[in-house]
Amino acid sequence: MGLPQRCQKVYQAMSTLRIKSLRALARATNISKSSVHRLSQRIKHRQQHPESYFWETPEGYEWLKILVFGTIYIFGIKQGIGSEVLSEFLHLLRLNRQIGVSPTALRRLEAQMRSEIRPLSAGAKPAAQINSGSA
């Protein structure tokens, strides 16, 4: 289970079950008490804006990924806008507490996206189609 999923699990236990105790949260989420403590501190640190709670949900996290990938694809890859400007844009959207939006992180993500796009443009099947066995 990755970090975002663990944070979501702790957040859901904190909000829906109204559990305050670290020991009870650890028991409810099946995550160690020290990890629950660190994750709950991360969550509290990110809760700086009214919309912040949404990013802790699975739906919000998926929407956030679509927003970032779409922004990088349309503006970074197709329009050639630099990572510094994209970073500034994502900072203005107040996403810097939720995801890594430094120019370096965005450059790295753009490079990964470009490497996935090139095989697709050459006619290869996407990895998801190959793994799922669809023709």
C-alpha cells in the first residue's frame, strides 16, 4: 500500500469513525502507531485550505492526478510551456501541499509522460491493454 492510500485510510478512520486516539487509529487501520502518528501529522499539515479535505479522499486524489497529468500534457508537452510556469500555476491552485510541484518534479513527470507517449504514437498497445489481455 502506497503513501497516498495509507493517508486516505487514516483520514477516513479519523473522519468517519471519529477516532482520536493514535492507538485506536492504528488498530482500526492495521498500520503501526508510529506510522499513524506521522501520517496524521502530514494530513494536519496539508489541511491549510477549505478544499484540502477533498484531496484526502480516493476520488479527490484521482481527480488531482488527472488535473496534474492534463496540465502537463496540454500546457507542457503540447504547448511547450516550461516547468517553472507550470509550477507557478499549480502553486496558485494551492496544490503544493498535496503533491510535488517543483519545476524539477514536473520536469521528471513530463519526461516520464513523454516516454510513455512515444511508444503509443508509434502504434504500440498501451501497457494497460497488454496487461489486461484485451485485443
